[in-house]
Amino acid sequence: ETGLIASPERLLALMGRSKRLVFEILWSEELGEGHAELTQRVDTSYAAFRRILEHHYETTLVEPSEGCLECFDWLRSTGIPFCLTTGFYRKVTDIILRRLEWEILSIASDEVPKGRPAPYLIHRGMALTGAEDVRKVVTIGDTPSDLRAGRNAGCGWTLGITSGTHTREQLAALPNDGLIHTLAEVKDLLS
């Protein structure tokens, strides 16, 4: 819609990151760093993306991933604090949470100085949940930037989940503390 061209493989490599940053990266690759039209092109593409994404989540079926609700229930029953971190911005995060009817602590990428793979989403989650020791934090994600953020934050465990956007092979190639297929496996790992 805005003239930006990116392969599905390139988009997959950028999954999990702040969506605005993705447009900055892609337009910089296409136009060159510091191009006079860079900011305008990023703004135009990001605005179109937001409109399309918000409409999508307002009108398309939104369902929790396999094992998600069971994992949340178990964490709550054991008193383990948790939060959702996302590369989405607050407005679309709220649309998704409302559609799922979830009341859950969440942090969106536009609420921290820099999104993944920077550690700020995780550090903010620690602050909001009262966690004091990053070595006792478990972070779980389905993208390379999720795994990098966990490492950058110094988390005790950084787990990849293979039922999301990336395959077991893609996530296994990155530093991690284990791979799971669904969130239902979290209970056994933490028990």
C-alpha cells in the first residue's frame, strides 16, 4: 500500500520487534540510512499498518494459543506473578486483550524506551510484578528477538516456544535455555 517491499523471510526475521522499528529498518534498507524521505515513509507505512492491524483484530477471530489459559491459571494458583510483553503498541494490545476478555498485566513496546531485543520490556515487567532478581525470571517467546531480549535482560531462563511464528530449528539456532511446544509445558518445567 505504501510502496515498501519486503520478503516474507525478511518480515519473519523481524517478528517480535517494535512495529515502528520494523518500518525504520525496512525503509532504511530500501532507501539508505539518512535518506531525506526516510521519516516520512516510515510515518506513512506505520500509519497504514496500524489502521490495517487494528481493523484486523477488531474483526477477526482472536483465540488464545494452546495451553495458554491453563498456564495462566496454574501461575495464578501458585502465586507466581507474570505479565505479557509484546512488540505491539498499546492500542492494538488492548484490542486483543479486550477481544480475549483477559484482564492481565501487559507491557507494550511503545511503553518502554526501546522494544526487543532490548531488555526494557522484561525489566518493566519485573518492576510491575515486584520481581527483584532477574536470575529468577523466566521469559518465553516465539521469535529470535524474544530470545535475544531474555539474554540481554539476564533472565534465569529464556525459553523458546515452537508453536508460534518460528520453527524449532530456527529457535534452536539461538542461545536459549530450552524449547517448548506449548505453554502447557511451563507447569512441568517450573514444578
